[in-house]
Amino acid sequence: MNFTNIKTPAYVIDEKRLRENLEILADVQRKSGAKILLAQKAFSAYSTYPLIAKYLTGTTSSGLFEAKLAHEEFHDEAGDKKEVHTFEPAFCDDEIEEICEISDHLVFNSISQLEHHRPVWENASDKGTLSVGLRVNPEYSTQEGHEIYDPCAPGSRLGIRLCDMPQKLPKGVKGLHFHTLCEQGFEPLKETFDEFEKKFARFLPIDGNETDLEWINLGGGHHITKPDYDREGLIELVKYIKDKYQIDVYLEPGEAIALDAGYLVTTVMDIVKTEKYPVLILDTSAACHMPDVLEMPYRPPLKDSGEADEKAFTYRLSSRTCLAGDVIGDYSFDNEKSIGDRLIFEDMAIYSMVKNNTFNGMPLPDICILKEDESIITVKKFGYKDFKDRL
Ligand SMILES: *Cc1c(COP(=O)(O)O)cnc(C)c1O
């Protein structure tokens, strides 16, 4: 990897790593019969969509803008449109018509939203271009300590609880959706599905149940492309659902698609002595360019580094914003660092470009692609106008 000639800060998407993830996902699709979608909220660098569209069934969107992006950009090589799925806790009256026109699946978060928008979606559904579903809440938490990422946490607004479901699926509803996981393996999915299957049994097409269910969507949060993920287990579960209920099964991971498939390249601008570790002032920022570092929080992997005090020279990595807490973490190195050195943060394709901001008037990092032949192309450059235009 030769990142010495690019302007920093820059996100660099690693096309080879992306393709390797996509091959794993395509293999799961082929062996299980599941349909896998890219959750754009994690990764929407659309210059890579032609590559992703070669492998996956489509995309899922959090609203009109993501759906439009998918509709415009997510095509396979033949130019054929792939599936567009859209879920939003509440849809705007002035957006729903366009969303229905460009979406293949639309998922509502409440019966009141479903009924409020019925005249619009029924029209598209009668024409056969749209399939409508409901997001349910299996009320089964599988994560501890991260309530902000747990749609099953008490008081959650996401998904309809069984106690709020009608006796039968409302007319026109063809699918059920749940999304409850975050960065998890197969076991929590299995437990959640078992719970869902028990609780929502009356809606599933079996034993003479009167239901029009045609598909279920198991949401995202599946770390399918991690080496230790139990893919065989996932394949078996999808096959079981398809065999038993004769319905389509969708998965919509975001992270898994571009996991470990990108870097954030930054330059050391200054080194400030403190009573603790010396601080490297970088031309990037946790708050602006990797907000999950502060929100999640987590410590991003950094190439050729160790934990604090593990290697000879330890520094606190921070940024050129005025926020005291804009700290990425403490890292150690074999060699002393100098002004002008470059550092490479890893696993920076997901939840980075889609979440960045220009707080402090910080410039947005360029977006580059590391091609399979090791050449690097810059696909996006940003400047003052991008800052000014938002304010
Ligand atoms: C966030 C989200 C996803 C993708 O989640 P990942 O953790 O990135 O896999 C999928 N579906 C819904 C409804 C989501 O909110």
C-alpha cells in the first residue's frame, strides 16, 4: 500500500477487500437462497456500487435520499436495476409517492403509518411494483451495554410489539421485518429468530394460518464476513425458513459488506508535549471523520501500532479541532514520530463517510479507491463550498 502521494486526510476504499467480502456474501446467497442487500446507511460510496451490484440482490435505504441514490446508481453491468428496499420509522407525506415509485419493498414501523399512507402504497402495490411489510419488535435483546444500538431495549420505538399487532396481517401486507442485532455472530440471530417464530407464529404461512406472507427480512447487524462467523449455521437457518414456510428470506447487512475494506490516511501536523503522553495533532478528527470512535465508543485499528506502552514510543492521537475530547486513542510505535509522518487508520469504510461532518469548519476527507492493480484514484474532493452550502 503506497499512500504517500495522496492528499490527506483521505478515505481510501480497498477494492480487493470489498470484493472478497462480496464473494463471501454471494456464496451465502447461493448456498442458502437468501437475498442479501447492502444497507446503505453503513456505506454509500456509490462509485463502488457497480462492483457491489455484481454480487448482491439490492440495497436497503433509510428514507427517500438513500432510496434515490440506490435507484440512480445501484445497477448491475447490464444496467439492470436491482431491488430497492426502504424502511423509515415515519414517512413524510410529500416523499411517500416518490418512495413508492422507486422502491420494491417498503417497510412500515407502525400500523398507523401503514394505514396513513395506504392510498399511496396500495396504488403501487396493485400495479405489482411494490411489496409492503411491517417491522416487528421481537422484544429479545441480545446485546448488553450498548442501548443506543439495541432496537429491543425497553422503550424502543423500532418495530411493532406483538401486543400491538392485529389478529391478522392487515390487508396488503406481504412481509415481516426485524432488525435487532449490531456487530453480532450467528447465535444471537438464531435465538432472535426462534423467539420471533414463536411469538409471531400466527402470521407465518403454515398449519392453515390465513396469511399472505411472502417474505421475511432478518435485518442487519450480522458480521457475516468476519472469519469466525458461523456461516454454515446461517445457511442452515435460511434453508429451514425457506423450506418450512416457502417464503423469501432477506438479510440486509451494512457493516459486513465493507468490513475492513477501507482506510483513513492522515498526516501528523504537530506534536504537543503534555504531562502525560505527547499528543500527535492529526489532520483528521474523531468528531468529524470517525464519529463512531466517540459514539460507540471504540478504538480504531491503526497500521503498525500497538497498545499504549506496548512499543517504545507512545502517543495520544488527537485532532486539529478545538474539542478537548476529540481524541482517537493512545497508541505506541517502534519508532519516534515526526511532523509530516502519515498514519493509516484501518476499517474506515463503514459508518465513516456516511457520518462525517464539517464541525469546526473541518474539511471533509477526499474519497479514493485503491484498485486491485494497486493504483489509487481519487473519486471525490471536497472544499470550502461543501462546508458553506450546508449552513
Ligand atoms: C443499521 C441497519 C442495518 C444495517 O446494520 P449493520 O449493523 O450495518 O449491518 C440494516 N437494517 C436496518 C433496519 C438498520 O437500521
